[in-house]
Amino acid sequence: MRFTYSKQNILKGALIYSAGDTIAALLLEEFKLYRLLGMILIGATIYAFEIPNYFAWIERKTKSLNGIKKTFTKTSLAIIYFNPLWIWRHLVFIKLFSGNFKQIDLNLLQIASLSFLVNIPISFIANYVIQNKIYLRWRFLASAIFSALMAIYYALSETIFK
């Protein structure tokens, strides 16, 4: 198995994920330089590595499928990846980089779960398009843009679902 971790994805991850989170932080009046730097780091490392490689794995796993089965499987696998634990982890990163260590608790997992459930219809449509209409080469960029928008939602979800 061959993993990819390119300069292009590092740059995209750093810029796009931090931009989405910065918008959310500004909307919530919670902007902090350490949070911005932390999200740049996470976008350039963890997200830039794991997401393109997961999408490539989806492509390999569904190669033998056809028609609606392939479409549904690819979409479902993408949704399964961005699950409540992924959202929770993202919220934990926000808390860590904001210096709000005491706010990391099981309540964040409940917020992540509600956020995931409410978002399923939008996530299904977006992941359908990303996985089935966009070439693999461009999926990380498309997903990063969608995730940046979702980062705004995830950050706001803590306020919405408290």
C-alpha cells in the first residue's frame, strides 16, 4: 500500500481548514492566534495526510462495483469517515488550540453526535458529489472546501446543540 502526502495537499489543508475555522472563530468572537496556528498545523499534517489517502482507499475498495451500488458505497464510506468521532476530534483540536482544556469532556461527543445526525442530508449530497462526480486528484480540495464550510458549522454547533 502506497500513501500520498504531497506539498500541494499540505498547502491546501493548511489554508482551507484554517480559513473555515477562522471564519467560525470570528463569528463566535473566539479568534485566537494559537487556534489559527493550530488549525494550520492540523490541516497541513493530519488532514492533508489522512483524507486523500482515505479517498484513494475508497476508490480501490469500490473499483469492482458498478452503478448505484458503487455510488452508494463510495458516498456511504465518505460519510462514515466524517463520523461523530471525527467531529469530536475536530472540536477537541479547537479546544486545545484555544487553551480551553477544561471544556474537553463527554459533552463535546454529544455535540458532535447531534451535529453529525442533523448534518446527514447535506453531508450525503456533498459526499455524493465529491466521491462520484469529482476526479480523485481533486477530491481532497473539494472535501477541504466542504469541510471548511462544515468547520464553521461544527464550531457553531457547540453553540447550537448546547
